[in-house]
Amino acid sequence: MAKRKVRPGILRREKIVVDGKEIEVDTFDAKVVLGSGKELESIDELLRQEEAEKAIQAALKEIETIAQEYPDKEKDIWYCYEVGKVLQFVDATGFADRKKGLIWRRMAYDLRPDLFGGKKKNAEESKRYPETMYYLGKQKKKNVKRAKFDQWYEILKFKRIKEKDNALLEQILTECESKNLSSVQLRQRIKELQQY
């Protein structure tokens, strides 16, 4: 029997066949393989994944409460900001960037796509919306209103801005206020400004 490596991950949806019917179930990535010599490491990973799932469920309850205050929540800048504040739980629990992506996917694709812009075509695409919310939640409240959601969606794709280049962000927000830039125009303008 070949030994299987333990991959770090979190709970996810998987399709299995039971009595000839395909059903979706939640599964952990980590597996305990008896006799592998890594049983304790595997058990620790399962416990970390269980802890992540509990944190996800608690965050979703908070987000559900916020959603009740915003009936037209999709692309509502203040809804996204408030949810982004809740999503900061990933920092407090010390999840690495790779795991953050898995958490966003779990929340926005597997569990509650209705809270994150609706069901997307694939799991990879679904994590972009909560990631934008997460980074929006890190912004100063006075800056949030200076751009529309679609503009923030473009702005927060740029690593330099996410890493707190305040001077560049200020330039971009000033342009968002003074010009009605489309997503394509804004993306191009950010690229130009980054060169200086």
C-alpha cells in the first residue's frame, strides 16, 4: 500500500456515488494513514482543519446578520466593507495566503455563494469576491466611499496596493473621484502610475 502525503487544506465539497446516486459531501483533505509513522501529524492537521471549519461557520453567521441590513447587497460598497471586516478572522487565526484562498472558496462556492455575489462558474473564480471584500475591510473607512465597488475590485487586484502603498492608493482614489474611469481604463491607469 502506497503512503499518501498529508496535504494542508480545509473542508471542501466532493461528489461521491452511493447506491448509484451521486451526492455531495464535505470532506477534509488530511487523512490518517495507520502505520505511516505520521499519525500524530495527520491528526494535528485534521484538528487544524476542523478549527478552520468552525471559524468559517462562525464568520458566516456574522455575515448573514450583516446581509439582513443590506437587501441589495451585491456590489454595495458598505456591505462589502462590513463583510471584509468579518473576514479578517483569517489573520487572527494565522491562516497562510494559500489557505485563505481555500477558505474564500469554501465560503463563496461550497457554502453561501448568495452572500458573496452569487454562484460562479467555478471554484477558482468564486474566491475573488470575498478576497476583494477582505482587502476592502483593511481600508480606512474614509477612503472606502471614494470609489465604487467595481473600481475597488480593480484596485485591489494590484499587489503593491494590497501591501499598503498609500501614496499610490491616494493617487488612484483621487482619479476615481475626479474621473468616471471604466474598469479597463482604471486598470491601465494603475499600471501607468505603478511605473513611477
